Amino acid sequence: MNQGKYIAHPFVAPDESYLMWDAEKDGESTPDIYISFRQQDGSWGEAINMGDTINTPLYEQRPKVTPDGKYLFFWKGDVKTRDDGSRYVVGSPYWVDAKIIETLRPKE
């Protein structure tokens, strides 16, 4: 999980069965959202990219699931570059049905 040049904004499920975060991996210019599921032995499983339903060439970050577990909210934006070379992001919140989480859970 701790790989890349930018790792931030963790969200842990209330039952601690999964962990989501955003990460910008080495060689990439925008972060994607990842998920890891708690294993039977209590360890965390492999980091899973949440796929193209969530991640795009844009800038995705800050995953959060609503308290009722129905919706996954995240922030999506486009990276802009100023004349001085510094970057900034223009974007807004998005949401999807949280059922996507279960489609990514490894089968036991």
C-alpha cells in the first residue's frame, strides 16, 4: 500500500473490513483510488485499483462511504498547470453506488 510518491486520504469502513485511499504512483501524474480488504488473519490484502468506473485520466481522491453504506463519494478533477509550472486542480465531488466495493472484494 505504501508505494508511490503521493498517498493520502484514507477511509476505513466502520466494520474495518476494507480501507480505501488515493495514491499517485511513480511515473504517473494523477492519483487513483485504491481499496484493500481485511484478510481472515487480520492483515490487509493487496491494493486493488478501483477500475475505470472510479478512476480515469483525471485526478481522483478522497473516497468516503456514506454512514448508511449506500454511496461512495469521491472528488474528481482536472490538473491544470500555471505559467510558473505549478499545478492546481479544478474539480467537484462525484458519487456512485457503493455496491462497487463488493464487486472488487476477492472471492474466498
